Amino acid sequence: MSYAANSRNSPEEGIILKGTGYGLRMIFSEDPPEEELFSSLRRLSAEVPVLSGNLGVVLDFQGRPLTRAFILRLLSEFVWPGNIRVLSWICLDGETMNNLRSMGAATGEPVPERTGRGEKSASGSLILHRSLRSGQRVEHDGDILIIGHVNDGAEVFASGSICVWGRLKGTAHAGLDGGEEHTVVAGLFEAAQVRLGSKVSASLGSGMEWWGKPVIITCENNSLIVRELQL
Amino acid sequence: MGKTTTTSNIAVALARGGHRVVAVDADIGLRNLDVIMGLENRVVYNFIDVLEGTCRLHQALVRDKRVENLFLLPAAQTRTKDAVNSAQMEELCAMLRKEFDFILLDSPAGIESGFRNAAVGADEAIVIATPEVSSVRDADRIIGLLESMGKTPIRLVINRLRPNLVRQGDMLEVSDVLDILAIDLLGIVPEDDSVVKASNRGEPLTFTDTSPASKAFQRIALRIAGEDVPFPKFDEDRSSGFFAALRKFFGRTE
């Protein structure tokens, strides 16, 4: 990572910047008082313009418990005005993590991306107004929306998410480049296998309660979760 | 799933309906249409001989003496699928178009060159599938390839339907097959022992009018010729079983 050479290591300011596979990691020391951290942040924002670029930033507070007021101040004084793209909030304190999750913030270690996120959104979505028959295959760098069925023996591969308006009986692989934050949505799910990122479903069958129903499939806590889609 | 049998039966039914018909065996190296039509001992030349200039088209055509206007154009048994190319098949079909009302090309199994050569000269396509999951998947693959070749319309014949198995839930229903394949239905042929007997005797069923499969093939031929023929329900197994006994008891006959 090229930013590793520019990384600052100044523990006296209470914040360490590290270049990582997914972007920058800001490690906040546990000891310095709140005010000192904010003045360090203001200095960093001015000195490190890359912070407000497209680069993702992980905020790692180690063992420091954060109050809701502190999180809000961090957002309003640093993240929002600096246009910082926060990939994830990391803290060892359970209460803080609960607070962050309840606020809808991303938590947990981010997965390094194999292609840039910007490239993916630039390639856009592919919308197919037809069904895919057995032996037909669609591959797209981005999201795929199929207004039709995906028959048994057809294959859909997307680096983003996959949405099948009709019946999904063939193979769908979303998050082809390893991103597991994507979803597979099907209007009627009858597929023997589904793949998301590096996860492959095991032993799907007509015995499942959501078989033949609309479903949404996500990856949570390292497992594939299938839920009946209720709109 | 019954391509050659279906070809022979439709060819006979169309010829009996007064049309000038040729059945072309496009399965080079594994020819069977001559045997099923009962014309194997009259084959002298084949269509590869025609394409290579060994003989003229009329020398290779085998006329069926049992019905007016029915001809067979056999395949070579001693060659392979690579003996012809797409351009030659188109040339052959162009020659036949001048002479016949209907040209039925019996395609070999598979999706390789043999299938493509058989399909390339055709205007329309008929896909034969049995109501089984594996057959429907294969038919779906074939339909996808035919669509990509621009063949239209592509119509479906559901072969060897067993109504009693469908009722027990052990066989796909016609509506299930149509739902998956999403093409027009040309006909439904019920399972019928007389099909096997007729194939072995070399007498296509449609020479007679008696068996259920024969009637089904005749309806298919009429639809190909442009007539609007309704689809009957195949519930003939009502002669046995509890409900049939009840119906008899109450004096209802269907």
C-alpha cells in the first residue's frame, strides 16, 4: 500500500495512521482526553488530505469506551465535514459496539477489496429483460437485475448483487470479487446452490421453508442467511 | 427423446394429409430414420452423395410406396458428422425447398456440429421433450441455442406423457413443462406401447388411426399444416380404480 510510506507514527498526538489493504486505519490511543484527540484530528485533517479522498478509513478505538455524545461529535466535527469514507468502527468495549450498531454504523474488520469500489459503481448495473435458459451465462462487473427467470443450468455471475425478478433455479454468484456485503434476491427461489463472495451454500432443497418463495440472501457473521422476502 | 420416431410419424401423417413431404435423416453415422420408416432395404445413395456430386437428388430420394408424396433422404452410415458443413446443409435445404411442401430434418442428439448443421437450414424448429426434469433441462438448452440461431417459431412436443404418473405427482405436468420452457405447445403424445412395436416393424403408427399416440401425431401434423386443433385431456386411465368404479356405479360414462 503506497500510503504506508506516508504513515505517521506520533503516539504523543494520540492517533496512529496505518496503511492497510483496504485503505487507512486510524488507531486512537486509549489514554488521552477527548479534547486532545479532537485537536489532533483537526491537525491531521489539515495535514493529510488523502483522508478526505476516496480511500476508506477504519476508526479503531482499541479499548476506549465511547459515549454517544463523543461519537456524534466525531461525526459532526471530523467525519462529515472532512467527507471521510468510514469503512468500519472498531472498539473492544462491548457497550460502545452496541451503541455503534444501534446507530447503524458498520462494525467489524473490513475485507480487502480485490478491485476498487469506485470502478465497480462506475460500471453500473446490467438489466436483462429476458429469461436465461440452460447453458446461458451472464457475467457482469456490477449489479445484475434479471427481469425474467434463471432456468436450471443457467449461470449469473456479478461482482455486485444479483436480483432475479422471476424464478431462480440456476446458479447465482454475487460478490464475485470476494465482497460479501452483496445480496442475492429472487422472486421465487428454487436453486440447488447459491454463492455469495467466497461462500457456497450447502444442501439447499425443497424441504426448506422458504423454498419456492421470494427470498433475500445475505452474508452475516461469516454465514449465508436466507430470509423469506416480505414486502 | 423420440426425435426419429416423431419425425417418421409426422412425415407419414402430413403425407397422408396430401402434402408433399421429405424426411431427411441428419444423423450422419448413426442413421435410424430409414429403419423406423421401414425403408432401409431401399437405400442406395444418401444426401452426402448428393452434396459431393456422386448422384443427383432424385437418385438419393427414397419414395415410400405406402403413401403418395412421402420421401426419405437418408444419411450416410459410414461417415461422421464432420462430413458436411453448414453451407452444404443450407444448399441441400434450398434444393429440397423447390420440390416439397414440408422438409422434416431429423436432428442428431447433442449440441455439437451435427445439431447445428441440422438446424442451420431450417426455418422453424420442433423440440421434443419428455416430462422429466433432465429432459426439460436439455430442451431448455436446445431452445436457447435455437433462439440464438434465430429460428422461429420454436414449438414443443411433449412425448411419452403418462397421465397416471402425473396424477400421482411422480411426473411433471404439462403446465410445469410449459412454464419452464415458455414456448408454444405443438402437441402431447401419451406413452403408448404400440410406438415401440411400430418402430421395430418399420411401420410408423400414423399409417393407422387406432392408437392414442397415432392420434396425437396426426393432431400434431394438422397443427403443423396450420389447422387449429384442440388439445384433448389425457385421462384415459379412468377405467380402473376406486373413482372409476364409483362412476360406473352411478352410471356415468366418459
